[in-house]
Amino acid sequence: MKKAKVIFISMLSLISLQIVNAQEKEQMVRIAKLVIDSAHLEPYKVFLKEEIEASLRIEKGVHTLYAVSEKSKPTHITILEIYADDNAYQAHIQTPHFIKYKNATREMVKSLELIETIPLIPTLKIK
């Protein structure tokens, strides 16, 4: 009986590890690099803040949206985006708050580059 318990616990541990590994592999991490028209920088930042706050509050699959601007070029904005998986990203871009942001800022964005990434330490979590 004791041997059966050990085997059962070992199997559960293996299955749990496989599930965690599969989830980590599915995670979608992207960097968005934007250049904003300087005449619209302040309104852009208002829309961006509203969109990020709504996404993090409402969407379970949005793990991180972290935006920064360059000190020497404040119109150059980089956003680290982490989603549970591609499905979470696809759901995100169809939400009312994302569509509002996208439509409202369309003329403010001079350029947008989306960079797909591979996490080097996929188990690392942002606190």
C-alpha cells in the first residue's frame, strides 16, 4: 500500500510539472516600441494609462503591461507585454478598452514595432 502511494504521488508530481512547463511555454511575451507625435504625447499617455489599468484589472490572461519612455526621447515608448498565452492576447485586442485605446491613439502613433520574444528565464515572475 505504501509503495502504491509513493508511485501515485510521483505520478502527480510529474503531471503537475508537465502542466507548469506547458503553461510556461505557452506564455506570450512581446515588446512594443512606439514613437508618439510630440504634439500628442500627453493625451497619448492618458489613453495608455487607462488601457493598461483596465487590462490588468479586468483581464485574467494579461499578466504584465509595463510602459516606459526614454529619458532623452520621451516620445519613444516601450511596453513589455506578458500574456498567459496567445489566446489571452487575441482576447485582449478585442476588448472594448483596447479598441478604445487603439482608435483614440491611431493618429498619435508615428511608428509601432512589435517584437516577439523568447523569455530567457521563463520561470522568473515579475513581482
